[in-house]
Amino acid sequence: MKIFLLSMVALFIISYGWYNYPPKNFPAEITVTINKGMTLKAISQALEDKGIIRSAFLFRMFIIADGGEKKVIEGDYLFKESTHASEVAFRITNGKYGIAPIKIVIPEGSISTEIANMLASKLTKFNKNNFIRLTKNKEGYLFPDTYLVLPNVNEEQIIKLLTDNFDKKIASIKFQIDIFGKPLKDIVTMASIVEKEAPKIEDKKIISGILWKRIKIGMPLQVDVTFSYIYGTSTPKIYYTDLTVDSPYNLYKNKGLPPGPINNSGLDSITATINPIDTKYFYYLSDKIGVMHYAETHDQHVANKNKYLAK
């Protein structure tokens, strides 16, 4: 009996060594895709078919024995050189793709179509049109930030990354939001306006105070930045005829907030929106070098226009 057990142990060690060692024809620089919903059996067979492991059956048994049957992570795995089966198993159950991530910087105030165009130029499996379709109702909730992502990430994964980050940022200021007492949608919508109205946090807070005050007294917000959203351009030149355009985003013609955010604002603008500075001002403008000028009355505002914006 003892001899039999020793023989079985020896056989197991020999079998494991043979199974674990890379095949002679291991292909260099090969990428294997594990799709969502693939069974362990299908994954193991695909690895054997591509010459990455010697035995699909033994590989599957090893992962099951190691408790990793339900921990295989989908994605593209790059194998640059011969890899032992145990290392292959470790990588696919821990998401070690072997592909270097790239840096994606999404500027504050970007709209979803701008984000789509930028990502399409950097990501190999990114479908721009699908991203635009999927984010139709997510404007304002795609948090602008610096991200490290795999070059083969798809649009669904990117959207989850951006919206999860938004949720995380909002959670960090939830106490302030609760105290402010307005719906999150209103806050995010106002923040998208504030984002475009001023670059500095102090000015954002003052402008936030002015705009919330205009809503409170029933005065139209009368901001130009929403015309960018209406026309789908970055910095449109506004004419008097534009002020009568029929759009819910025309805040000269319509009182209150627009139907939703006009861009994806950063945390500074969201924070400024829920921490407005109460002033005596009702009007403001930015001069040619970006300095803000405030006024209590419309006449003072016109005087500022003539002083700081005249040709």
C-alpha cells in the first residue's frame, strides 16, 4: 500500500511537472481574449488550442483545485514569451493582462461627444458611436479626471469607470449636498454652467450665488454658455437673434435650469455650486484677460461691458 501511494505521488509530481512546463511551440507575442460568460472549460481549451498550455483538462483541474473556477477575469491577455501553466492560471484569475495601461486625461467641462472623439483616437476596441448612444442620458455624470486604462478597454468599461468615479467624488461631499438641500440633478446641472462661467474657485462660488439668486426671484439665468450645447460647438459667437432661439437650453427665453447638464464638470464647480457666496450682485462678466467684474444693477453691468469688452 505504501509503495502504491508513493507511486501515485511520484506520478502526480511527474504529471504536474509535464503539465506545468510551457509547450515547445509556445507562441510569442500572442493575445488571448477571455470573453464575459466563457466557461472554464472553453477558456482552458482555447489556451490549449493556441499552444499556451499542454493540457486543457489538467489546467482546468488545477484551477478548480485552487479555488479559482469562478474567479477568472475577462479581458485580453498578452503573452510575450513562454509561460508556465501555473503562471497562466495566476494571471487569468487575477486580471494580470500583461498589457501596459495608457493615460487618458478628460478635461473638466468636456461634453460626451468630445470625450468620445478623444477616446476613439487612443483605444483600439472603442466604438465612438456606441459610447455616444450609451451616454445619451449621462451628460454631467462622466467624471473628468486622469485615468490609467488598458488600450483595449471597451466603451461599456470606460463608462463604468467614469460613472463610478463620479459616484465616488459625490460620496466625498454628500454631507455638504445634504445640507444644501437641492436635488443632485439640479446641482450637477448648475455646476455644468458654473464650470464654463469662471475658472477660479472663488469666482465660481460668487457666480453660483448670483445664479441661484436669479432662480429664487424668478429671473432668467441669461447665460451664454448653454448656446454651446444648443449648437454643438465649443465657443459659439452669440448674436441677438440667438436669444430667441426655440430651445429649453436657451436661458434667456426660459426661466430656471435647463433640462440637464451641458457638460461634465469637475469637483471644484460642484463644490462651488453647493457653497455659493451670497453677494449684492446680480450681474457679472469676464473681461478679455479672464478677470471677472460684478454689478448690482443692469445699468452698472452695461457700463462694465462698455469699459471691459468694447473694441
